[in-house]
Amino acid sequence: MSEQNKQERYLAIVKQLVELVGGQDNIVASTHCATRLRIVLKDYDKAQRDKIENVDLVKGQFIAGNQLQIIFGAGLVNEIYEVFAQYTGTAGSTMAEVKQAAAQKMNPLQAVIKSLSDVFVDIMPGILAAALLSGLTGVLSQWSVVENNATLYGINKLVSLAANGIFNILPMAVCYSACKRYGGKPILGLVIGAIMLDGSLANAYDAAKGIVEVDSISLFGLNIELVGFQGGIIIALMMGFIIAKLDIFFDKKIPDVVKLLFSPMCSVLISTVLLFTIVGPVGRLLSSGITNGLVWMTQNLGPIGYMVFAGVQQIIVITGLHHILGAIEAQLLADPAIGRDFLNPLMSVALMGQGGAVLGYLALNWKDNKTKELCIPSFISTLFGISEPAIFGVNLRHKFPLVAGCIGGACAGCYVYFANLASLGFGTTALPGLAICDPANNGYMHYIIAHLIALAIGLACTILFGKMLAKKNTAAQ
């Protein structure tokens, strides 16, 4: 296709989109991310969203964070946006400006949820890559041929390094992204993240096990233990917000002639003091409260606890806070009294419930080619332990598949309890998770059955809910 024909095609798409979103006067701002055109509208009720999905080259649409997000795909969205921005007069809108415009239309709860989501958008590619590589190395490590062949062993070692990379620096990445999201200089978030993981501090996991000596200092009469913040996702979120606000404050208050010298210094110094005196202790309490509450449910409420955990775990994934559970899993494996990770299979069946929901939605819309393009890759991702495409691409968009998937996960969680299913490691789920399943008591067979239960119930409930909803909408017309 010639460049002229391509531009004519893009212009026709843009004109159709403008009409379907309610016209030029209904558009407040626009921008794009890696795959989606993002538009803020005055009145979202004017948007003919069903018809938008039938526009040429559009792969799907949904509303999130008070933005209409139209999926075009990597690369293509950049070209479409250039034409859209010029045609609508929204060229030059930054992502921050679009988010600000969208935030003005949110209630406080929506704004908080949206801001948390925004923090994890930038680092999600790294997390997804690491999750897939974790599954791959988990499978390879079980094969004797890999251990006995120098080249294959070397490849698996590199895969393992690549898989662990993002998780080793996750607090730093979160702090960086949070600082950027809340208007500060991202490099300052990186600095605070580096302080959280500084090598001179006792490793948080080792300190919890009591296998390292922890130094302490006295500050304002307080005894401060010099322990790192590995796994401190909530703390990193809080610190990213704090240093961003301090950066903005000092940039306004310090004279320009010395701003470059003193503004970053003051922001970093005060943030570091707050990290060790207030934010760190409070953040640890919040983190331990969330995770210990979930663990308490599974240990004290019998099958009900397992069902609740498996039912809500993928809701936690939406917030990005599920990575905190890795620290609890590590502690379960390190505890001589337990030595087994009973959370891993629960997270795995929760994920598979969402995969079943995607298949259910696909079955309801089998004749729609765009649904196939979205659902099939999303389902395949769940087979390898990655639920984000399924959740954000399909289930959360349409709501009822998300609920159906949670029901599937909860039912399978009950089976996990009675089968006494657990894992001997963590970091991988679904098909790759089979490699770390505890084989005791026919563990492999129970693992497969539990996932089939989650898949089948998630699928069946989605079809049932979808038909009930369609029937209700038909009766209302």
C-alpha cells in the first residue's frame, strides 16, 4: 500500500471514530500508549462503542480510568494517533494532561484505583516477560538433559537470570514509576528505590528468617533497624508519591539560582528519613496485614478460606499488589514446619478461572472475528501463567466474565483444599506450574483436575451470565 493510500485509509478511520464518539465537540483530549488510542470525552454516553469495534483496523475498545481506549496494536496506533490528533486539534496533548482531564471526571475511589493502575502500566511489560521466563526456566530445570548438557544448562541459567531480574528490583521499578506518575522527576524515584535495596542494609527476607545480623541506629530517640525493603511494593508506592510531592514542593520554593543543587538533595534526604522512620514501618504493617490476613484465611477457615483466596486473588492482580505474595510464598517454603507453598496452586486455579471465562466469552461471540483475535491469544497467555491480557483485554472490560472467572477459581480452590495440593516452589503457575507441583498424594493428577474445574466452571458461568444478560437486554428493549 502506498503512503498516500495509507494516509487516506487512516483519515477515513479517524473521521468515522470522531463521529462515533459523539463528534468533535465531545472530545476533550487525546493521546496514545503502546497499543491504544486514548480519548477523554465530555459525555461517554454519546459514544457508540459497539460500532467502534467494527471500524477498520480497530481490535477492541473499552473505558478505563475515564478514558475511551481504542486498541489498534503496537506501531499502528502511533500512525493512527498522528492523523487523529491533527484532525481533532488535540495534537500536543501529553499523557499527563490526558490523565488530568480524565481524573476530573472521577470520584475519589476511581481516582485512587486509576492512579495505582497507572503506576504499574510502565513496568508491566517487564513483569510479564519475567513471568513467562520464570515458567520456562521452571520447566527446563526439571529436565535431566538440561542439567547434563553444558550448553542447555548455560541457556537455562541465562533464562533464570532474565526471569529474576525485574523481581529483584521491583520496589525500585515501582518507586520510579510512582514518582513519574505523581509528577516528580523519575530519576528521584529510582534513587529512593536504590536506597530501599541498598546492599549495606540487611536483606529483608534474611532478616525475617533470622539468619543475618541487623544493625541499628538511633534517630530522634527512635531505634531504627537498617533492614532493606525487598518485596516492599506498598512502601515503594508510598515513597514514589512522597518524593514526587517533595520534588514539586522544593522546585516551587527554592530560588532558580540554587534549585538544581538543593531541590533534589532536600527531596532525597527528607524522603530517606521518612522511609526509615514512618513510611517503612507503616508500609510493612500494611503489607503484612494484607498478606497475613489472606494466609490466616487459608489456614483457619478450611475450604471457605481457600475458596475466598482463589476467588479474589485475580482481583488483587488488577491492583498490582499480588506481587507482595511472593515474600509470603518464600517464607512458607523456608519454614521447616511448613515447607510447602499452598498459595501457589490457589493462585494458579484463580488464573485458570479467568482463562475459562475468556473461552466462555469467545463461545458467546464466536462469529465475531475481532473477538477471536483478542480472546485466543489472551487464553493462551493464561496457559503460561499470565492473566493480565485476559483480565484487562476481555474480562474486566465486560465485567460478567470477570465474576464468572472468580467463581471458577473459588470452586477449584475448594478442591485444592480437599486434595491437600501444594507446590515445592513459586513464581510460575498454570502449565509451567506443573513442574513445581508437590507430587505427594497424586499431586500431579490433582493439579490437572483442579485446573480443569476452574476452566470448566469459569467457561460455563460466563456463557450462563452472558445469555442471562442478553435476555435481560432484549426484554428491556
